[in-house]
Amino acid sequence: MTTSLSPLLTLLFFSLAQGLNPKCDKPDRGSTLQVLHVHSPCSPFRPSTPLSWEESVLQMESKDQWRLQYLSSLVAKKSVVPIASGRSILQSPTYIVRAKIGTPAQTMLMAVDTSNDAAWIPCTGCVGCSSTVFDSTSSTTFITLGCDAAQCKQVPNPTCGGSVCNFNMTYGGSTIAAKLSQDTMTLATDAIPGYAFGCIQTATGSSVPPQGLLGLGRGPMSLLSQTQSLYMSTFSYCLPSYKALNFSGSLRLGPVGQPKTIKYTQLLSSPRRPSLYYVNMIGIMVGSRVVNIPPSALAFNSATGAGTIFDSGTVYTRLVQPAYIALRDAFRARLGNATITSLGGFDTCYTVSVKVPTITFMFTGMNVTLPLDNFLIHSSSGSTTCLAMAAAPDNVNSVLNVIANWQQQNHRVLYDVPNSRLGVARERCS
Ligand SMILES: *[C@@H]1O[C@H](CO)[C@@H](O)[C@H](O)[C@H]1NC(C)=O
Ligand SMILES: *[C@@H]1O[C@H](CO)[C@@H](O)[C@H](O)[C@H]1NC(C)=O
Ligand SMILES: *[C@@H]1O[C@H](CO)[C@@H](O)[C@H](O)[C@H]1NC(C)=O
Ligand SMILES: *[C@@H]1O[C@H](CO)[C@@H](O)[C@H](O)[C@H]1NC(C)=O
């Protein structure tokens, strides 16, 4: 008995020990990349001094303000450069993957962003970037693209400097100047020769992910467009939980190995902003009751870009005011006479222990009932709990509901562009 049990126990102990002490240099296999939270012990971007619960919640929430302004500027088709709030903002993206660029390969920890098309990487000589940059001069496969390259028509605000295609753009509170370049990008074991990206020359502000950004949008310059034959515009991810930072998730590229049984909803697109992944959210339930939300707050409009998107870069789900207020009121009504307090941008916090109702997002053909950890934030020290969603900034251009990464953690989210569908299934990422 003991002899047969002990290997099992050893295995169990071994897996637990692995969870407790993450192995940070795990090689990526096949077409699957490890996804790390920026606060993971394996992330160079984790805070040097641990933040209190309130600090980290508030930081993530204030970072989201920039994100939301950025997303609504995409829909409005004009750049919004937000006024700096003066508050310290978490400088990193939320989830990162290891990408290798150049020959020989240089590893960069790039932010995963489903609402951006292009990839940008800080390059040698960059003014305003962090110390880890891609040394293009030591890559034998690196080239810059000229103004006559087809890709030069796909970047924002291109200008010709000599024979080089330069472009500028704003991202959150930052502006970036980059030169359009090409090099081999290696993701897990897949080499992608001639990958076009922006080599960042100048960055201002603090919103630029320190080691670059990997755009998983579906517009012209995106990874999906540049790897049509390899990945067939299909990918999925499982984002690891904020509560288990020692665990990692995964980003699986291409149709191979994707879940066979998963609930789907239709993927929609708006010519107003072709990179965003729109879905049709038709309602929200608190417990078994459908919340009374005016249909206009959820309606998809391909011409204006209004509707609901899935986004990997926003932390907390934002709903347009009338939708959020209806949801929040229905949720509060189920908390009995608990005293409601606020914390930063969260307006529904409480300190009593009550039985909370479930929250279900209803999409065409798919209901997603969230586990408690996907819609509540619990203080690790005190007894405060907050509803982890908020109203979108009250901005006429921003009629956008964003299903954000807190709500997606420990789920597999499958983006199946060729079949115009998005799948969601619960999964323990680790
Ligand atoms: C995570 O791993 C680190 C070592 O890398 C360890 O010190 C820490 O206790 C672990 N945390 C948890 C919650 O397992
Ligand atoms: C782009 O940014 C660079 C560096 O900040 C600046 O010199 C240049 O004038 C900008 N170009 C445009 C078109 O905004
Ligand atoms: C809630 O209010 C009712 C009536 O006002 C009161 O009887 C009850 O004790 C309160 N419950 C709590 C948990 O405070
Ligand atoms: C979602 O839930 C509602 C209410 O229970 C139900 O009427 C509807 O059929 C469900 N939709 C799907 C696609 O299961």
C-alpha cells in the first residue's frame, strides 16, 4: 500500500512544489506560449515592494482609465491624449508572453493585446524606452521597410524619413515614434520570417509596455494577418488568476489543439474599428433574473462601433452607464441591508459576509455564468469585498462595453475568426 502510494504522493508533492516555486524558464512547446501575469514571480515587471491589496486594486483601476480612453479613441477614430492624472500608474501591461526576435534570437517579454493590430518593440537607441531593447544591429535578418512597402500604408500617420517608413501613434498616455521594420519572430517553436513590426525609436509617457506589445487584433498588420497560412486566424488563451501568481496560463496559436467542446457566440466586426473583437451581448442576469437594461446600452452598431468587445488588456469589465447602473442596483438589492462603500472607481463594496447571487453575461447562443472570483475582489487583509466592474467613462464617443481580463481569468477564450465565432469555457489555467 505504502509503496504504491508514495510515488503518487511524491508526484503530488512535486506538482505542489512546482506551483509554489515557479520554474521561470520553462520552454514553450509547439505553438503554445506560457502567459504570465506581470506580478508573477517570473515577471521582471513585478513591483519591487509588495503592494497592499488596496494599492494594487487602485493601480489596476487607474491604469484601466487610460485603456478605456484608448479603446474609445479607436472607436471615435481620433486620438485622445488624456490629461495625466498625476497618480502613479502601474507601468506594465497585465499579461506577457516570451517572444523571440531576430537572428540569433533575442527574447522579449511582450504584452498580449487583442485590441491592437501591430507589434511594436523598443529598439536600440530608443529614447524614452526601458533598458531592455531589441538590438537590431546584431540581428542578421533585420531590415527596415521603405515608404513604398505595402505595410507602410497600414500604419498610422506614416512619414518618409530618407528611405525609411516612420510612423507615430498614441497609446494610452504615451506617444510612440517607430520605424517600420522586418525580422524573424519566433513564437514557441514557430519561426515567422519577415515579420513586420514597429521598431520604437522614441517613447514618451509611461503607458508603453516596457518590452513591446504583441497585437492579436485582426486588422492588416496583425499577427493573424501575417501568419494566415500558419495559424489560420485562430488562437485561444487561458489567463492565469490574479490570486495564483505563481501559476502561468497559455496562449495557443493556430487551430491545432483547440477545445472541441466549448460554447460559442458569434464574432462581429465593425469597419469603424476592424481590429476589435465584437460580440453580441443581449443581457445580464443577477441570480436567475434578467436585469432591466435598456436595449440601446447593449446594441451592436457596426457603423458607429458601439457594442461589446472582449479585450485582454483592460482589467475590469466596463459597461456603459445605464447598463452598469442597472446591474449594480440589481446586485446591491441582493446584498440586503449591507452598508455599501466605494473604493477608487468601484462603487459597490461591502464588509459583511452575505450570500451573493451569481452574475451571468448573456450572448447570442451562449450564457457565461461567472465564478465568484471573476466578479468579486476580496481584500486579503481586511474584510472588504468589491464588485469588480465599473461604469465606462461618461463620454459620448464611448458606447463600448468591454469584457475585461478579470472576468476572463481561468477561462479558455477561443477566437475563431474564419468561422466568425468566439468560444468560452472554464479552465484552470495552471
Ligand atoms: C511563489 O513562489 C515564490 C518563489 O518563487 C515563493 O517565495 C512564494 O511563497 C510562492 N507563493 C505562493 C503563494 O505560492
Ligand atoms: C513623430 O515623432 C517624432 C519624434 O517624437 C517627431 O519628431 C515627428 O515630428 C513626429 N511626426 C509626426 C508626423 O507627428
Ligand atoms: C436589516 O434590516 C432589518 C430591518 O430594517 C433588521 O431587522 C435586520 O436586523 C437588518 N439586518 C442586518 C444584518 O443588519
Ligand atoms: C441563457 O439563459 C436564459 C435564462 O435562463 C435562457 O432563457 C436562455 O435560453 C439561455 N441561453 C442559452 C444560449 O443557453
